[in-house]
Amino acid sequence: MHGHWMGVFMSLSDRWGRFLSSQPKLACTPPKEGGVPT
């Protein structure tokens, strides 16, 4: 059972990593740096 959830987590992590790599703007500009003006 634990191994199943580990596989699910790894799959989600891989998908999230691919999503970030396909969105360079989101990956290169964190909200607290490039978002709200001070």
C-alpha cells in the first residue's frame, strides 16, 4: 500500500516538474520577487 502511494507521488512530482519546465515565466519569476510592487 505504501509503495502504491509512493508511485503516485513520484508521478505527480514528474508531471509538476514537466509543467514548470514548460512554463519558464513561472519558473524564473517567483511571486514574491516579480509580482507585487513594494
